[in-house]
Amino acid sequence: MKTSTRSRSANGLADGASPAPPALAASVAPVLQAQLAMMNELSCALLEGAQHLRHLQMDAAHEAQIRHEATQLKLQGDGDPGAMMSSAVNAAGDDLQAAWRYWMDVAQVCNQTQLAMVKKLVGNAAPPMAGPLSAMPGWAPMGDWIAAATQPRA
């Protein structure tokens, strides 16, 4: 790990650096505050999505363990090769279905997380950017995506 060789003064500035003029600092402060607040809001939305993904993973692992324990009991039960093969094939089919559901759920959580983050960005847009998304330069496809993602499914 590299350590900085620059020393800092009591005000946190590198030696020889001068603080920003008060007028500049006052004009930049609201923008900086808004950017930091937005960054924190986005982090919260991302972390919430990560928690949802972790719960999905734990639930999927728990369900798989229950399925495999049941299959193990069947395989230990009788020595009929046909029944053992049937149990193994059924377990594999159940695993494939569970994997499909898991990945669909992961995709849904990722989509919801992304949508929440975009809504925060759009909802907190600066006043010159306010208005319909289609009127904002470069945002029309995003507006189409948000509209499609928020429509109720049949």
C-alpha cells in the first residue's frame, strides 16, 4: 500500500495549497451537497438490491438442500435401480426448474434495483433538466425503458 509523502496542514490542505475563495466555496457547496446526497441515495438503492439478492440466494440454497436431502433418503431406501435412477432424474429436473426460477428472480431484482436508481436520478434532476424525459437530451430511450418497466403485467 502506498502512503502519501505529502504532508497536510491542520485545515486538511496539502502544504502550499490555498483554500478556495469564500465566494467560490459558497457557490459550489449546494452543487457538492446535491451530488453527495444523490450518490448516497444511489448507494442505498444499490445496497437494498444487494440485500434482496442475498435473500434470494439463501432461499434458493435452503430449498435445494431440502430437495437433495429428500432425494438422498429415496436413494438410501430401496435397492431398485429403476427407482434410484428415477429419483436422480427427478432431482435433476427439479434443480433445473429451481435454477430457472432463481435466475428469473435475480433478473427481476436487478431490474427493480436499476429502476429505483434511475427514478432517483430522474426525480432529483436539476431544475434545467426538469420536464418529460423525452425532452431531455439523451434520455428518451431511458424514458421508454422506465415506462415499459413500470407498466403492470397482464
